[in-house]
Amino acid sequence: MRRKLEFCAILFLGLAAIGLINLLSIPAYPQGSAEPVYNKKCASCHGVDGIGTTPAGKATKARDFCSNEVKGETDEEWTTVIVKGKNKMPAYDKKLSEAEIKVLLAYIRGLCKK
């Protein structure tokens, strides 16, 4: 029994060392890169281009980030929507850190400049 426990401990530590098991609380998204979080949390409705023409976006009436109305909103207004949700959009206050929201907001703003 002891050998099995030792083997499991060594295996676990080995997997952690090569990064297959994360023992430390490392952010899921590299600092400064919001593309992964956007693709995971936003693109299904807003689309990779931010205009909201996906099937889910049409069904939920997702806002077009490139519209003059939305582009004219302040960062504070956008942050409130991300944190609290709006209409059919869920709140992300428990799912994203403040830093992730800030980087995500900059990424979304940049979508319409491409």
C-alpha cells in the first residue's frame, strides 16, 4: 500500500512539474492577452469579429460592438455590463477577475479597428 501511495505522489508531482496539473494559482490567460477569454466567453454570441451575427447572437440579440451606439459607451458602462450582465447576457463578476475584464475590454474595443 505504501508503495502505491509513493508512486501516486511521484506521478502527481511529475505531472505538476511538466504542467499537466497546475499546483499554483496561475491566471488562465496570459497577461495582456484577452483573445482566449473572448473566444471562450464572448465569441459564441458576439462572433469573432464582435458584430453579433452568430446564430446565438441573433437569438439573444447580442449587441454589435462595432455599432456607433456601442462604441460610444464609456469603459465604465461596458465594465458594468460585463460584471452585472444585461438582458440575456450573463454576469461575469464571479468568472473573470478585474484584470481580465480590463484586458478583455481593450481587446473588444480593438476588434472594430481591424
